[in-house]
Amino acid sequence: MKQSKKVAKLLSALFLATSSTVQCAPAEPLQNTQQAVDFFTHELEFKTNPHGVKAVVDGKVKNVTIVDLRTANDFAKGHIPGAINVPWDQHKSFDGDETSFPELRKDGYNYVYCYELLCNLGQKAAKKFASLGYPIKEMVGGFDEWEKKGLPIEK
């Protein structure tokens, strides 16, 4: 018993000695939260979702043109109510030399959508339209996400 008390005292003394001399470096932050704020502010400025587009359809958000980028055939089968069709296949996948899209607006936003989440037609069109001065947001998820949510479809 005497031996274990000595060991305990020795360990206690050793712990106190090392803990008072060891200095820990301050922990680095897990994330630069200001960069996160900037990133998500940027995302919100250029993207919307089906519920954001539904607010336009319901008349809660004004001065927005909803732009379906799918082919005319797919548009005819069903599209978001009130959307106009600017088909990618008639505009060289938005890599052409057009300098104007008269069906779009410059006095409000143009919300573009394509087929599905991984379809990049929305991004290509948004880049093209923005380069010509049209205010743009991309609906993330495309028409596929609109349908999955059971939102209204116009034919």
C-alpha cells in the first residue's frame, strides 16, 4: 500500500510539472466562417430552387421570366406554368455568337432551368445571358426536381 501511495504521489507530481510547462498552440479554426458567409451569399444571388420559382408562378415574386432551356418537343410535353422556351438545340448549346435574346428581360430576373440536377445547360445559358447583360438565376435541380416535388405542370 505504501508503494502505491508513493507511485501515486510521483505520478501526481509528474503530471503537475508537465502540465505547467507544456503550452498548447491555440487551435486553428475549423472553418473560415467569413468565407462561408461570402460563398453562400454568392450562391443565393445566382441560384434559386423550385420553391423560389413557385413563388413566381404564384405571383408572389414579380418581374421574373421563367426560361425553359429544354427542346421544344420536351417543352410541349410539359413545363413550368408561364415559362417561355429558349431551346438549347436551337442556340448551339448557348455557345453561339448570338448577341441578343429578345424574349428575355433586362428589367428583372430570368430564372433558367434545364432537365435535371447534373445538366449544365442552365449554367451555360446563364453564363451566356449574363454576358449579354440579362439578370439571371439558375433553378437548381431542373425540371426533374420540379416534377419530383409535385408542382404544377402546364402543357
